[in-house]
Amino acid sequence: MHNPAESVFPQPLVDAFRRDPGTAAFEFRSRPVSRGEVLETVRRCVAGLRARGLGPGRSVALTTAVTPGAFAAQIAAHLLGCRVTGLRPGLTPAQLEHVLGQGVEVIVADATTAGPTLAAAAGPVPVLDLDADLLATEPDASDDALTAHGRPDDIALITLTSGSTGHPRGCAQPYRAFEEHWSWRPARWSPTVRRLADGYRRFLVFGTLTSAVMLEHLGLCLLAGGTAVIPEHPLVFPQVWERHRITACLCTVPRLYQILDTLRTGTVDTSSMRALLVAGSPLPPHRLAEAVERLGAAVHQGYGQTETGMLSLLTPQDLADGGERVLDSVGRPLPGVGVHVRDPRGRSVPDGTAGEIWVRAGGAMSGYWGDPQETAEVVADGWIRTRDLGVLGEDGYLRLIGRARDVVFVNAVLYYAGAIEAALAAHPDVDQAYVVAAPDERTGEAAHAFVVPAAGRTAPTADVLRAAVRERLGEGAVPATVTVLGAVPVAPGGKPDKKALLSLVADR
């Protein structure tokens, strides 16, 4: 008789670990950590979380460094059927308080994340110490400890967006979504995904486990029998690949630029690399061509969002077959992902016609946690509005041509220009503030601000205005430049002419 728990996340991962307990799941600071050891840690975390009353439908927030123990705590919470919110690094105190105020019942932190700021934001919500309260707990040795108790329609995971509108939105994925997710269900992997997974023998894990893209690719690695490598800090690219014989890595466009700069002037052995996935912001065709020239058939380009997971993939085979014709694309939709390009009224347009990209993906969010109004703006009849503009060609390749939103992507994180403008205009000596995005070799894109002083006032210094943005929205939203204008240029329609402002940035 079929056991429903067998298909509930994260049961497939736990079962894979039980079948192969001796293989290394992680290599943590050069020490192998076997799949059996991880399961033992999961048992400890299950016992510790259960002792605090956590179970199906209950809510836990995680804020930790990238460690096998932190991963085990998340898997334990999912086995119990909890709703897990990942607290990404860089949240301001106000943002942290907002997220924790949305029904979080328990917080798990470690020595790197606990402190006065978290305690103040948590208020009455208890903060557990990962090491003392979970990893040091006597393990639950029962079969039930490694049995998934998630209910399909309950929310399994809330992944936070950048918070560029002031407060981050929580992209809520139900347990049911992981049954359809492209990376978490190996029984349903397409040939495209299996070929990608074959390269994940030694997958580099860094940054944060709260990243949607890092977590889905970590799942791909572990379910393919690979080892997730967590090196000592600091990480230096691409030298870390050579030192640890990395075969797979996620890469933002700015990091790719830095890697290519290094390879132009020095010799680094990158021959172990099998799957370098570049994503997060647009990559010019000439840069993609250079990456292929220097790194060979390892180079892939992906497109996706926090709300949806990865949607399309440009593979080495695509690049070999299509040549220059496909360099301006983000590949073809993954099997099981539906893509419609629509006009402003939501009607599908013919292939080859520009419009807004709408997608349907089994592993996508069901909506924004606690925000039905924004959910209604983005989710309709199972389709998700990406607010990106693109063309789906007759050849099946998706090409991005712009954004339906006025945003800036800094280090692959989206920031809304309007929120930055509001933070600048909140200063009493500022009458008007405008922000444009321009390409930046270091961060992919950067925000550039233009301010008009209030009548009879002297404009604040750039440092003062940057501090105001930093306090309200975080470091990533801080403008790279601040220019004082006597008046803003006006377009024929009477609106501020942001193209003219962008040309001022280009003139520099």
C-alpha cells in the first residue's frame, strides 16, 4: 500500500541518505561528513524541535552560517511538517522585526547570528541555540524521527525577497510544490536535469542556505549522490575551484567578470569544473562567449526567480549547436515549465513577439506570505507574472529584453528604484529624487541617484544620503553615485525623463 509520506518533502532526500550512509554528503572545512552522520544530526534536531512543541503547521525561522548542522536543522523542521522561514543575511532591524512578526513561533540561530539585534527583533519569540539546544540533544532513534509529516497544502518554506520595497516579501512554497520541483524529485528528472546533475560531484556551497537558488542546487547535488563542499573562508575565485577540485558552482555575473579577469592575467587550473551555472542578471553575449572560450563546456546560463525557481537553461550542447545564434538567450524552458509571453492585457502573443513573461512551474510559490494583494497581482490561475519582458522564439529559446519593473539588480538581488527614491526624498533638504540602473562591472548593475534640493536648501552630502538609504533598505540599495540637479529633465509626456538621466551616467 502506498505511504503518502514517501512523496512528501524531504522524504526522498532522507531515503537516499539511508540507502547510502557511508558516502560524504558534505565536505566541511576539508572534513568529510557522511550521509549517516547528517541523519544522526537530523535525529537530534527533530528531538530538540519536538521538545519545543513544533510539528505540522507550526513555524520556525532559521538564521545560521552555512554548515551541515544548519542544513540538518532545516531538514528536521521539514520532517516535522513545519513552516520554515529563512532569515537571509543583511536584513535591517526593522525588516527583521517585520518578518518575525508574521507568525514565527521559534527562531534557531548560531554563534554567528545570535546577538542583541536578533533578540530585540524577536521580542517574546524564543531563540534556540543551534549547538546547545539542538545539536547537543539526545537523538530520537525512532523510525518516526525520519518520517515526513508535512501536509501537502501546508507551507513548507518561505524564502524572502530582497526587501527593496521596504519590507521583504515571503515567497511561500507548499509541501506539495516540492513533489513537482525540478531538482527535488529525482524520479522525475528530465534528461536535461540528469545531465546537469552528473556534473554535481563536488558542488561548492557558500553564501547562505536561505537562498532559493543555492538550496535547489544543493538538493540536486545531494540527490545525485554528490558532495557539497563548504570550504574555509575567505573564498577566492576561481582559486577555490582548483584547491577543492570543484565540479559545480553557481555564479553571478559580477563574479564571472572577476573570474574572467583573473584568468586573463594568471593561470588557475579550472579543469575539474563540469557545471558552472551563471545567473542573476543579464550577461552580454560577448561575455558569455568569452566564458565559453576560457572555461569550455562547463558553462551554463540559467534564468529564474525566487518566486519560481529556475525556469530555463542554456546548456553547453545548446551553445555548441547554436553558436552565436543563442548567445543572446537564456536557453529553453526546463521540461515541465510552461512559458507564455503576453501583452499588457494578459493575452498570449505569437512566438517571436515581445511581451511580459508569464510562467507555470510545479515548484513555484503559491503566493506571498501574508500579502494577498500582491499575490493577486502576480499569481493568476496557476501562472506567475515575472514582470520581465522577453521573446520566446520559434526555435524555443527565451530571450530577455528588459524589465516591466523599474528595478536595479545589485549582485543578483533585486532593488526597486521607487523605494530608493523614497528613502532619498525622505530627507528634509531633498525635494525630488530619481534613481536609474546602469551596468556595473563589480555588481552587475548599480543604482545612480539624482536629487533636486528643496527650495532655499543646500543638498545633503552624498554620504548623508547614502546612509539614509542604507538604514532603510540595506547596503545593496545604496546608490553608487549621487548627483545634484537644479531640475530634472522632463520627457514629452510630462514625466521625469529617466533615459536622459541614464545618459548622464553614461557620459561619465
